[in-house]
Amino acid sequence: MSERPHVNRPRIAATAAAIALVCIVVLALQIRDRWNSPEIKPTAQAEHATTGQAARTSGAKVLPTDPKLKVEPEAPKQVQPADPD
């Protein structure tokens, strides 16, 4: 007879699989907010939502945001090289 105790490999594998599944579910729940784009309300809706109520209570006004600025400036005009005479 063998002196080594019997190792229940299927039970260990099932436990490891269960732990891995729980970890996958927890990680998926932690990043679920990145799957959806944020909800951005127009000014008219924001005035009647919680943000608008808080702004009116503090005496502030809810205004639309400025349009985005152009990221890339116009390319500079080409300058004629100096004539080395």
C-alpha cells in the first residue's frame, strides 16, 4: 500500500474553476461602467434635473457649453527662401 494520501484532483480543479469564475464576474462588474457612454443632458433638461436644482439653489445659472475649439491650427504659409546673391 502507498503511504501517500490520495489527492482528489477533480475536486481541486472544480474549486479552482469556481474561484476563477467568481473572479471573472467580479472584474466584469467593476468595469461595467466603461461599456456605456456617459449620459450628457442638454441645458434645457439639466435645468430641470438635480444639477439645475442645485445650481438655482446656489444662485448659479446653467448655461450651454462653448463649442469645441479647433485642435489643429492652420498650417503656416510657405516663406520664400532668401536669394543669396
